[in-house]
Amino acid sequence: MEGTKKINKGKQVVIAAALINFMTGMMYAWSIISKALVENHGWSSKEASLPYTVFTIAFPLAMILFGKFQDTRGPRISGLLGSVLVGSGFILAGILLDPIMMLLTIGVMAGAGVGIITISTAPPAMKWFHPSMKGKITGIVVAGVGMSALLYSPLGTFLVGSVGVARTLLYIGVMVLSTTLFLSLRLENPPEGYDFDGYKAKIGYVFSRDIQWREMLRTSEFYKLWIMLGLSSSAGLMVVSHISSISSIQSGWQAGFVLVMIISVFNTAGRIIGGIISDRIGRINTMRILFSLQAANMILFRNANAIPVMIVAAAIAGLCYGAGFSVFPATMGDYYGTKYFGFNYGLLFSGWGLGGIIGPMTGAAIYDATGSYGPAFLVSFALLVISFLITLTIRKELTKE
């Protein structure tokens, strides 16, 4: 009976964490907002892309700065703080609607808020379940972010068309602030001495010890994971942030919001499927599959002139990009444990910030210079090949005897 209560409590935390991530994934619809800023407000492509870029920098920096805070003070307080920042950031962005101020409101405030929320949701969820389920549990939690485009893509398209960009940002901010504050109250760590009764470990599973950041930084695996996360995520971020424009230019399809929704569906599926597969075949083996498939997809994207091909390419991009969000944190849990996971994963996730600089800005700069996204896809292809080669240098999976 006691074990059932523990399991139910853990499920409640997982559900709350997934819903919070669902509400804070509004940046997957940024391509719709940025397109409107360029077409309706006279912003340049770079001005419309910079808030997204600053967001991707503030996001991992906040995870680092507040990761230890979450580890020591618990996820509830940090979750509430993140909710206030992201909601207020969008509200102020809608009120001010200025290229410079949006770097602060959307870029810094909302970016930091989502980073704090991210580091407040996965750790408590993982701690309620057996380590052999890291991939699955993490996948479910982060799937909320992937699903969010199903809300924000049609909502953003409708609001931008009916009330304009300013009110769109304002309405989103109010909605996110109110819902995430309520859900953050459900976040909590298991009690001291909590065990995993009710779940059996996989045969051959090895518990990893909890390693603090100083010792972690002395291992070569951390730096390899950091580089792979940065390089591989750049390809997904380039596609996600420019998909509406890519669709319009290459295939003449103006319904880019449909592709945003397709990416969202497969992004969500990738997070869950990637986590489950990595529990079974190992994290590094899963990464090799993802990097290879995504690299081939960049070539497909470069030649995607027909709408059906564009749809397939967008689906593969979403699948591979989403899977990384469950595989990488599960890998960190395998290698370095969960006790100090908040700060440790925050350090690793700074690599995603690198991808946020390379991906969206490379796409924008190449398009502004050439009027085409073709060379950007080739750059992404090369980075994914490098990521795959790095996996060949990583030692045996730590979850297997």
C-alpha cells in the first residue's frame, strides 16, 4: 500500500512537470512571430532572430546559475521563480515591442525563466523512479515542451492575425504566468531515504554514484557530451526557428504553421521514443542513430522543393531533435547520478546555448547574404557528422555491466 502511494505521488510530479513544460514551450512558435515582426513591423531578419538567440543563451546560463539552488532548496521555489520570469518577460515584451527591449524581455527574462523551470522539472521526476527508467521518465517530462507547439502554433497564428504581435505576446505571458505558478506548487523531491519499491531494475543495471561538478569537469566524457549537444542541437534549432520561411522559399507553401505543428508532434514522440530506446540499447548507441539520421535529413531538407518532401524532412528533424532532450539528461544521470543533477545538467546544457547561436543565426545570416538556406543545411550536416565521430571515442555504456 505504501509503495502504491509513493508511485502515485511520483506520477503526480511527472504530470505536473510535463504540463509546466507544455506551457513554457512557446518559443517553438517563434518563427511565426518573427515572420510577422519582419513583414508587419519592418524588423530585419537578424533583429527578429536575435531575441531567440539571446533566449537560447540565457536559457542554459540560468540552468547553471540556479541548478545548485534547485539541488539545495528544492524544485518548488525555483519553479515559482521561473514562472514569474517567463510570464513577466512576455507581458513586458508585448507592452514595449521594441527590438532592443525584446532582447531583455524575451531574451534574458523569458530565457532565464524557462531555464530555471527546465532545471526544476526533470530532476524531481527522475528521483521518484528507479534509475533504470531515467530515459522513459525524462522523455515524458520533456515531451511537454514538444507538444506545446500544438498549442502555440495555431494560437500564435490566430492571435497575430487578429490582434497583432504586441497583444499576442501579452496574452501568452498572462496565460503562462497563471498556469505555471499553480503547477509549480506540485513539484517536490521524494523524502529522505526514499526507495524504489514497486519497480524492478533491468538485469545488469549498475547504479552510478553521485558526482559533484568539480569531479565531473575532470572527466573527458563531460566535454564530449557538451560538444555533441551543442553541435547536434544547432541543426534542429536552425530548422525550428526558420521553418516558416524555409517552407515559403523552397516549396512556395505559405502554411508554415502546419510544419511547426508537424515538428511539434514528432518532437514530442522523439522525446518519449528516444528515452525508451536509450533505456534498452544504451544512450551512446541511440545518439549514433540520431546523429546519422539527422545528418541525412539535412541533405533531404536542402533538396526539399515539393511539399510532401518538406513534410517528411520536418518530421525527421523534429523526431531527432526531440530525442536529444531525453537521451542527454538520462546520460548525465547514468554517468554522474541524480543528487547533484540540477547543477551538473545545467553545465552540460550550456552546450545547447552554443547550438542556439550556431543554428538560428547561421540560418539568418546565410539567408540574408544569399537568399537561400541551402548552405546552412550543409553546415548542419558537417556538425552532425562531427557529433557522430565523437560518439566513437566514448567509452563503454555505464549502465551495462
